[in-house]
Amino acid sequence: MTPDFHEDPGAFGGLPETPLYAASRFAVLPLAYDGTSTWLKGADKGPAAMLAASANMELYDIETDCEPWREGIVTLKPMGGHASPEDMVADVRRVTRGLLEDGKTVVGLGGEHSVSIGLIQEHAARYPGLVVLQFDAHSDTRPEYEGSPNNHACVMARAAEVCDYVQVGIRSMDAAETATLDRKRTLFGHDLGSPEQVLERILPLLDGPVYITIDLDVLDPAEMPSTGTPEPGGMHYRDLVRILAGVCRSKQVVGFDVVELMPGDSNRAPDFLAARLVYQLMAYLTVYVKE
């Protein structure tokens, strides 16, 4: 494929605007869509905020003693302006398909959580036996919501059509969603335990290639207030990355996304947290998961 590169200083990590696509491992795909969110709006500004914050990170990762940018990181032109969630999903699938055919590790930046649908569908088509590992405050398993099966509240219902999944950090759901709830594959926020205990529970369930989707509202609002639907009682950043490190150390992680950042003018720390989380996952993939 011939990708569209981000043309301004918002390229991830503040890296050069025209890196060598063929030699790059990571393809960052900004997905500026916020068409179905039901309370606070602004997640479409999340990708640009993450890109801007990432330009101010140190690109050496202390924990893993590596520089993920040396694997090659290219930033594609942001996708947005879709008339419907169905159009958005189809467009994300088209672009993701080309990136996977080119051997890239796709890194989705949201945008509301519905942007993950196309990413998951294409990864499931590419990697038989895929398992999605979802970090989220909300279960997102409604079959349809507000007239669309591709609403942000339906992400995992769409995932279930193409692969298995495991949920971590859930602390909000509709009563109707309990009808399809698999309690063996759902770790609720109120009884997570330590990162080591979480890993002991989820690793046996991740029995194929793993795609990770992280809704930032899985984190406690004290650390991540910049989301459209903040829920109290969330995870801490350090616990989350310890779990991610354990998964990457043990499993074949083939792609990931970080979604639902709703940046605010008065507090840029959450933007930096989101960008750092993306880069931390790149570091774990660099060290633990070979291409």
C-alpha cells in the first residue's frame, strides 16, 4: 500500500515526518472519530493530543533499557470525518488490512472505542485464533445501541463475532449485558487483586495471538480524568503496565489500540499519560515480542 504520512510536527514521538515506511515496524494510525459517544464529546481530539504530547517524551525507556523508535515508527494521516459508524468501521478495516499485509504492527489511537471494531475485525482475519484483551471500565457488549451495531457500546459484541476475548477492569454495565457475560473471562474492577494475581487469571485464557484494546477509562479518574465517561474505582497506571509487561513477556501480541482520550485545556497530564502508555507498550513489544 501507499500510506499517507502525517505532515505536521504531530508525528508520534516528534520523529521525522518521512521515515522509511518499508523498514518501520510500528504504524501509528490516528482515528479521530467521536460519532456515537453518549455523554461528553471530544474523543475525536484524542489522537492529536497524544501525538502532541508524545513529542515531549524521552525516547529512551528506562524499564526495558531500549529505544522503541529504533524499530521504526511511522505516523499515518489521521482518519476522521466519517458520516456514520458503519462508514468509519469499513474505512478502518481497509487501511488496517493494507498495513497488516505490509507486515506492520498497527497502533490505533482513538477516538471513541468504536474505532477498535475495524481494527479487531482485520486482526482476527489476519491471525487465526486471535484473542482480544480488553482493559475497560465498561463491558461494551450491547448487540446494538442507539440504532447502530457499531456504537461504542457494542465493541465487544462485534469482537465476539470473530474471536474470543478477555475483559479486565469492568465496573459498569447494563443489566441486559449479564445475559451474555462469561464470568470466567471477565475480571471486575472491584476484585482485581494485584497485577500478579490478574496475570495468573488471564494468561491461561490468552491461548492464541493477542490484540490489546485499552479504553483509558479503565484507569481511575484521579489519574485519568480526561475521558467521556469516567468511572470511580479504576486501575492505577503502574498496575496496568505491569500487567501489560507480563502479557507481552508471555504471549504473541500482534497489535493494540489506546482510545477514549478526551483532552482538556486545563490539564495536559492525561494526554502525556496516554502517549507514554502507547510508547511503553511499544517498548514491551520491542523487548519481549519479536516480529
